[in-house]
Amino acid sequence: MNTTANYIGELLYRYECVILPGFGAFLTRRQSATIQEGTNTFYPPQKLISFNSQLQNNDGLLANYIASAEKISYTDAVAKIQRYVLSLQEKMAQGQRIELSKIGTFYTSVENTLQFEPLQEVNYLTEAFGLQSFASPAITREVYKEEVEAIEEVTPLTFTPEKRRERPYLQYAAAVAVILGVGGFFGLKQVSDTNISYNNKEWQKANQEIENRIQEATFEISNPLPAVNLSIVKDKANTESESDSNISTTVSKKFHVVAGAFRVLSNANQKIQKLKKQGFEAHLIGVNKYGLHQVAYESYENRPEALQALTKIKEQENSSAWLLIKE
């Protein structure tokens, strides 16, 4: 049994044109829902099927579909289509009517032309699946209108307005809702003000912490530039002031464990006094190329001794301490 017509019907659900090679093409066109006024019948949207005998070239759609459905080769599918077309042409030559399942009927007219009548019972529009045509009885508005007018003449209709029952509890509920709304507003405002005040305090605290870290900034330099020894002539008053503060600006040792670098000299002096209270022989070791006053925990004559001190300071005091070597 050749099921080519069934395959054509399945493809008409998906495509607007399905060609039966050597015979013709089935075309579909969308039609919107319609109402037949004479019979008050409603028809859902559908695909209208037409046939064009001029389109006979094989586009591969039907053959590929048959090959995939029946698990056969494309060549076998084409051969099956050819046998089906030959059987149709033989029946048409004998003057028989050919009915394709769920598609329509073919026959030869008196003028010996091929005619096609589509089947109306099948709707190939998937969007209208399940919708059927139905007839609705005509609405006789005028008949009912005359009956109502006749009744009104005999017994006039009067409408009594409905009295609404008072519901005082709704007023109380509305008043409570207003009070709760106002209270909630002020409560939210208080919470918002508290959050703003807290955020401002935290912001000021963070800024102060950042300022302190900047003043005590320590720069780790893997290969620092050698220090430049400058001979500065100072007046007697300045010399006496510096001697009173016990701050040494002349360093003869080569290896220095750096505690920090400060842009302001007074901050560097404060750092020195703090380190001295902790038991270190802290002192200034000059100004680096960034214009910062460098403060050392201590200075040493040889590298092993300096490295040992650096390791101890990094573990116990300041992990950012580093070793400066001045030639």
C-alpha cells in the first residue's frame, strides 16, 4: 500500500507548498475566521488548499521526508514517489476520480483538464486545532422589544433605589490605617536618619584611618637607589634644637631596617620617639627620591646581622619593614 498521500498531508501542516514530483504542487493559504450570515454559521481560521499542476520539479522535501519516516534511502523514496504518480496518471487516463486521503479529489473535466476539489473537513492550520464550525440561532431582538413595551403599558416598572447599610466599622478601620501609615512613615524616617548618622561616623573613622596610614606609609623597594650624602650648613639654633630632641641625621652604618617613610618631618620624629620607647635605636637615615623622610629601627655593619634583625622585626613588629643598603 502506497502511503504517499498521508505523507503529503503531514507536510501540509508545516509547509505552505508541498510538491508531488511529476504531478503538481499542493499550496496552502491562511484564511481568517468567517461568519456566514445566511445560516449564522461560524467557521474557524483555516488553511485553504489549492493545486498547481505547473510545479512538478522535485525540491527534495517529500522524498527526504519519506526516506526519514520509512528508514529508506533517498533514491528508494524517489522511486516510490514515481510509482505513485504513475498509478495516479493511469487512473486519470481511465477517467476515474482520484481521492487523496484527507486532501481532496482529482477528476478530469469535460474540457479534458485536471480539476481539484479540496476536502473541507480537515483543517491544516495548527493554531486552530480543535476548533469546529457551528451554527448560532438568530437573535430576535425586535420580538422581545415589542413584548417588553406591551408589558410596560399595562404595568409600569418602577425602580426603588437600594438603601445601603451603614458600616461604621469601615470608618474605624480607615482611621486605624491612616494612623498606622503616619506612624510607619515617621518610624522609617527615624531609622533612615539613624543609618545616615551611623554611615557618616563610619566614613569619618575610615578617612582618619586612611590619613594615619598615609602618614605612616612604608614603601617596599626591592632595589632602592643609593643614598646621596648632602652637606647642609645649619645655623647654631637649629643644631641645638636637633640635639635636644636626640635625633641623629648622620648615619655611618651600611645596612638599615626601615620602619617607614614620612612626608612631614615632625611625623618622622614622632615615629622615632615611639620606636625608642619600644627599645629600638631608631633614627633618620635621610630623604629618598620621593621627598620622604626615612626612619630606621636600627642600623648594622654587616648583612647577616641586619637580615636577622629584619626577620625578627617582620615577625614581631611590622611585616612591612624592609632592608635598605647604603653604600
